[in-house]
Amino acid sequence: MPNQPASRILAANSLTIYDNLSHSSQPWRVHLFSSFVLNGEVRYDGNWRSDDSIELRVYGWTYSNYRSFYDGIWAQGWRLYVLESHVLNGQVLYDAVWRKGTVERPL
């Protein structure tokens, strides 16, 4: 599927927007994604493109949960596509997106 113009959303409810975009009749997938904390609230800045790739996504996971999940899906052919981290209340938390594939994508 050819790339469509990218969309950028910066909002507290961007995860809801992301879920809606990914489940629409013409699905959109993350191309670039970042997370940060603003006034004690996690915010997401995303860039999406029209794409029907299958993704797995997690948000706000501890490293041990993220790593355990990643180790569990590696053998099934899932490869890390985006990895972000942010610090909330003194704790480092991770957001990640995986896609099916056999080639590692350097971050």
C-alpha cells in the first residue's frame, strides 16, 4: 500500500485516537512515536501513515514487563518497531510497538 501523507496528533487522548485510527476501514499505523510527561501527565506525539501492517502496542510498562513480553513474542516473528521511554513519578516506563517480520529494524 503506498504511503499517504502523515498525520500528527499531540493530545492527552492520543492513545484513544491511535486505537481509532488503527481500527478504521483504512487503517493507519505509527511511523514515528514519542512519549513525554507534561504537568505530571503522559502525552504522546505520533506520526501515522496509511498502512495495514499488524502491530502490537504497549504503553507505560515497567522494563521487566516490557522485556518479558518482548522475549515471549520474539520467537513468533515480532520485531521491535518503536521504543520510547518516559519518567513518571520517578519511575522509567516504556512504550513499544512491534510488527511482524524477520529483519530487525535498528532504532
